[in-house]
Amino acid sequence: MITPFLHAWADRNGHVRRRDFIRQLSIPAATLGVCQLSWRDMLIAQAAELRKKQKSMILLWMDGGPSQFETFNPKPGSENQGPATTISTKLSGTAFAEFWPRVAQVADQISFIRSMRTGEADHFRAIKLVRTGYPINPTIAYPTWGAVVAHERYEGSFELPSFVRIGKPRIRTRDVNSGVLGAKYDSFRIDTPGELPDDVQLRTESDVLHRRLGLADALDAEFARTGAEDVVKEKKDIYDRTSRFLTSPRLKSFDLSDEPAPLRDAYGRTRFGQGCLLARRLVEQGVSFVEVFSHGDSYDAGWDTHKEGFRDTPILCGEADPGFATLVTDLKDRGMLDDTLVVWMGEFGRTPKLKKDGGRDHYAKGWITAMAGGGIQPGRILGATDKDGLDVTERPVDIPELYTTFCHVLGLNHEHEYITPDDQPLKLVNKGGKFIEELF
């Protein structure tokens, strides 16, 4: 019986306010006797309760748009399938393309939407839509979803960024950042998993840094008395967050060297594979949103396989397969999967029509998304396309439904509005409706 202690306020670091602790000590001794738990046990139990209320999300972004035929919705027997064969999975009667043997073995832990349908087949426009939930608008820079989550989950006392990006987009002009939410909610970017950016390295001893910050505080206080309180407050907030980050023991979570070699091998010694491992480490520390980019280590086309599909697609899948599968199993083994939503997707799919070299063009009329954890029922196959993959024939899913589902999992109100710096109210989800009930 630990309920009385769960009412003590604690932040995501497990810190409890002194007055709440003292108030809890007033609980009758008989109640304490029933608990038979140490203070540390109670904090651990409380942390578990807090994690249930603050679920994290990991977005595995297949930059360029993955083919549904060569991934999780093959069409054996159709001339559109091409030479890629199929393999059986842990889901009875469900086959995947041959390039995903590891994911096939954990398919019963993942649910797959085979009927995504959007109206944007241009990269720039589709990325804006799928990454923000809003169609492109030249007058408003809608924020990427990770920035929205960071805004809703902002907690100034937390040492790590709320939103971390691992890897980078293949073409930066197609990127989506924090937009109208501003730099405060933009992602902290790691180009190479396991390596912090050079400008994050602490250049002096922590005590020297704190003395310098103390001097800066004194000078800022003088400046504030001249009428610049708001400017000083904003600067101090940035400096405080940065200094906490640079001196935090949690900074070690970005270092992969202490992970067992067999586990690192299981994830795959690629940027994407090691990025998935880093994503697990970060949500383990309390980071709210992590995205990991996949566009291949070998060729520069990424998942935008207009040409050389027979060459590139198996390599792309081979790099993504172990990372995705091991992330799901690793989270499950650690008891973290229920509290972490893992989403695998790109901005659209590829055309049913197959070119001679295996290339496929853009296709938004019927593509795929995969989700695991966060309360999603595992092993569901939702929606379908016809025998040649041309059109959705069963349960079409659009972007507002998808984003409303993200909100449902993360405990956010999809109709909640935030106010932009231009005093414009924006809902978390554009034209949001019901979440995808079949996944729960």
C-alpha cells in the first residue's frame, strides 16, 4: 500500500519538496507499518507512476519515403511487387518483404497501418504535413511534432533537452524545425550517435564555470536594475539550462561506450542502429521526444529510391531492420515499452509501378506506418490496399487521426491551443478527431 506516498509532489528527477516530505511523515505509524517499504523504494514506486503519466515518443524517420512493397505490405503475385520475395512473421498469415527478418521476429510486438492516405506527393509539402500535422502554409511556420511535445512537456529543472534529434535530414531545405515556437523548443542535434557536438564539451572545470556564471549573474543584476529585467531573465534561463546540461551526470547518457558490445552489435553498427540505441538511453533518462533519421550509410538517395532500387532498397532495409527490431525488444526487456511510443514512418510511400532498375516514384495514396508500445495493442494489422497496391480498400487513415492518436498515447489534449508569438492560437492537432481506436 504505497498510495499515500504517491501524493507527494516530485519532479521527473525524483526530487521531493521538503514540506511535502514532512507532511507525509505525519501519516500514522500503523499506515507506515503496512507499507514496509524504504524511502528509496517509495521513490522508485513514485517514479514508475510518474513515467506512466509522462510517456515518451521515439520517431524512426525513413527520410525520403519507404516503399510499402519492399517493407511491410508486399503484394506477392502482383507484377508490381518485383523480384523481392516475402517471409513469414510472428503474425499468423502476415508476410513482410524478405529484407526485414529481424522485425518479422518481433512483429507480434508491433502494429502496422497499411492504409495511410494523404494528398501530398511532393517531398517538401509532404514532410511539412507529416512532420507537423498541418498542411503547408506560407504565412505560418508550423513546428515539428517533437517541438510541440517539448513545449507541452517543458520542465525547466530537467537537465537534458526535451527534444533530441539523432542524425540529420538528407536535404536540409526540406527540414522542419520548431517554427513559431522558437529556438527554446528546437531539437538538440546529434549528427553522429555516441559523439557530442564540439560546442557541448566543457572547456573548463565545473567550479570555474560556476564562478564565471556567478560573476555574470552579478553583472546581469546591475543591468536588470536599469529596466532590462525581461532580457536578463531570458538570458539567465538559457545560461542556467546550459550550465545544468554541461555539468549534469546525465550527460553520460550520450556516450555509448559503456553499452555491452553484443547489444551494440544487435542494434547494428550503423548510424541508424546506434541512433536507436542512443534513443533508448535518452528516454530512459526522461527525454520526452527523440527522432532518429534513416537515409542509409552507403548511398546519398536515402529512401527516395527513384533509381537503382534493386541496389539501394535492400541496403536501406538491412540497416534499418536490426535497429528497429532491437529497439522494440530492448525497451520491452527493460519494462519501458508500455511507456514509450515507437513510430516508424516516412513522408509517403512509393509508386506501385516499378522501373526496370527497381526504382519507384512518390506515392501518397496508400502507404504504411508502424507503431509499438505506449499502450498500442501489439500485433494489429490495420487497413489494406488492393491486390496491386493501387488504392486503399479498407480503413483509410489520415494525418489528423494519426496525430490525435499520438496525443492520446502521450496524454495530451489534441484540442489544446498554444499561442504563437504573433498571438495566434494553434491547436496541437489540425482538424483533430478521434484517435485510431482499433489500435487500443
